[in-house]
Amino acid sequence: MRGSLVLVCSFVLAMGVAHAQQTRLENMQNKVILLFTPHPDDDVFGAGGTIALLNRNHNKVYIVVYTNDDKGSYDPDMSSQRLAQIRKAEQEVSEGLLGTPKENIQWMGYDDGMLEQGLKPYTVPEMYFFYPSPQEANYFVNIDGVAELKFDAAAKQVSQFEPAVIKYRPDWTPEDLKKAKDEMRHEQPKKDGHYVEAFRYATGFNQY
């Protein structure tokens, strides 16, 4: 669901530390980008504009989704199994709008809230964490050119929004869709008058 973990929401770049920030993230081309996200929506809400820019620049973007997001519906007729199927389908459509093919989305398959610990440590050469706190943010990507595409993609995650989160329906009324997009435009961070996505940039440390 929206508003989730921070430390596992990140891009990992397949490049050495020597290349760190010589090229801005959104301007990179022909790289392999690996993004980890706890739920199938956090990536789009937190970094959808940046993902779109990376795909436009001919990078290979891969999404690793830790959980199936089978929690977070208030619909009494909704089962966990059905919700997981719905959110997987929504994620594939949503990421598809941003340019990520569904075969590039890898599902670890943990139930929401059941992610196992004890993963082996590895050295991370370069990382960008999305959903940082305002105090932690030290890197900003201008997404003016893809903001509406991001909002369109986010709107494909129908089950994450009211009224579908209360009583599921697979589509929008025109009024509800307009309201949701207006709220997204209002909530999207801005810097110097531009839509931005904020990250915490870090290099060369052990991550678990």
C-alpha cells in the first residue's frame, strides 16, 4: 500500500563507484537499473517519473517486488488471494505505461508483512532511496516532462484508491478519476516550481 518502507525502496545501479554521479540518474543511458520495492505500487508513486525517464533513455529497468500486497482492502468480500492477483495485474499495467515490460518485473512472493530477514549482505556501489524524509533527501529528479504519465500510471493502481479500496471495482468513474489525479498533482513534491521526485543518494556501503 501507499506510504510504506523507506530503506528497501531503492534503485541499484549496475556500475562501479568510480562512475558515481558523473552522470545524473535521469540522464543515464544503456545501463542496467535494478529497483527494489516492498509493494506493487510504491515504485510508481515514489519514483514513477524517474522510471519513465530511465526507460526513455534505453536503460534496462528491472523491478523486484518483495511482497504481493495481499493486505489493505476494506472490502468485506475481498480475499487475500484475489487482492494479490488484482494488484499484480495493476502493477503490470501501471509499469507498462512507464515503459517497463512485465517480464522485467520479478515477484519474490512474500505475503504483505511477512518479508523474511537474514538475507546475505552485499556491497552496494551506488543507491538511490525513494520515499526519503525531507531531512534525508539529497537528490532531486525533475519530472515535469513525465508527470502526467506518472499520474496516469498511478491511476492504474485502482485498488489502492477510494472508492475501490472500500468496495472493489476495476475501473473509475470520470469524477473519481479526476479527483484522484487532482490529489496526486497536489501531493507531488515540487522544488523551485517544478515537479520532482526526491531520493537519498548513497554509495559504497553494506546493505542487507
